[in-house]
Amino acid sequence: MSIFKRIKTIARADINGLLDGIEDPIAMLNEYSREMEQEIVKGQKALARQIYVEKKQEALISQVKALVDKRTRQAKLAIEHGDEAMAKLAVQEKLNQESQLHLYQGQLESLKGLTKILIEKLDQLKETYNQMQQKKNLLASRANVAQSMKQIQKATISFNTDDIARGVARAEDRILIMEAEVQVGNQFSTPLSHFDAAYNSFVSEEELNQEIEKLKS
């Protein structure tokens, strides 16, 4: 494999992968619906043309039948008047028109057969379209549910409980520190005057002895 062919293959694979990644199933179903609607419109136009041709063929057959009847009357009238040459011309034309009439009638039967097939195909296409519409609605509902579940799962997965647990532990540690600071503050909140009073109330041994001697005297 040449280097250019390999590059082309890789590029094509990348493009197909990208397209697969961005394909929206609902959009795909809508696109299929539009394509089938276009096919139905084409089928209806084809059927309209087919019916038109069929009607034109019927009108042509009516004209030929009328001409055959006319030539028949002309031939009878010529025979009644003894005009054999005119009778032969009328009969010749009558036979030619009858030959055309058989041809046109055979063509009409073929046209009617094609019209019947076309109607059946169009009915099948419409039935398939209706079934696809029903299935599309069901698939759209399933796709919406799946998308919602996917979003919920994604949100659940991104919800990191470990980080939250660590955050709660840090908050608890901070609260414990704050409580300890308060407790320590209470223990060391005695005013210095209390210490001064306690110091001032201290009496030495010498002072006690002197006071006792005074009392004895």
C-alpha cells in the first residue's frame, strides 16, 4: 500500500468516526422520513402521469371505434347504391382501423396492468411510511429516555464523593481547632488582678511570728 493510499484510508476512517460520533438518531429518523415522503410524492406524480396516459389511450380507442362505425355505415351505404369501388375503400379503411383498434386495446390493457402495479407499490410505500412514523415516535421516546438516563449517569459519575468526604473532614478538623481555641482561651482568661490579689495576700513566716508575739504581750 502506497503512503498516499494509507493517508487517504486513515483520513477516511477519521472522517467516518467523526460522523459516527455526531450522528443524532432522531435527526437520522427525521431524514429517513423526509426521504420516504419524497419517494411518495414521486410515486404520486408517476401514478398521475400513468392515469393521464391511460385516459388518453381510452379516448383514442373511442375515436377509432367511432371511425370504424363510420366506415361501416359508409360501406353499407355504398353497397346499397351499387358503388362497389366506394364500398371497397370504406371496407379497407374499416379493416385498417379495426387493426389499430385491437392494437390500442392491447396497449390499454398493458397500461391498466402497469397502473394497478403502480397503485399497489404506492400503497405499500404509504403503509411502510406509516409504520416507520409509528416506529420513529417510539424510537424518539426511547432515545429521549436513554439521553436523560445518560445525562443522569454522567452527572452521577462526575459527582466525586471522595472529594466531598475530604472536604467534610477538613471542615470537622477546623471546627475542632476552633473549639480547642475557645477552651484554651477560657482557661487563660483570668485577669492579672486576681494573681496580684493572691500575691498580696501571701504572709511570710516572720510576719506570722511577730504577730503572735504581739498577741502574747
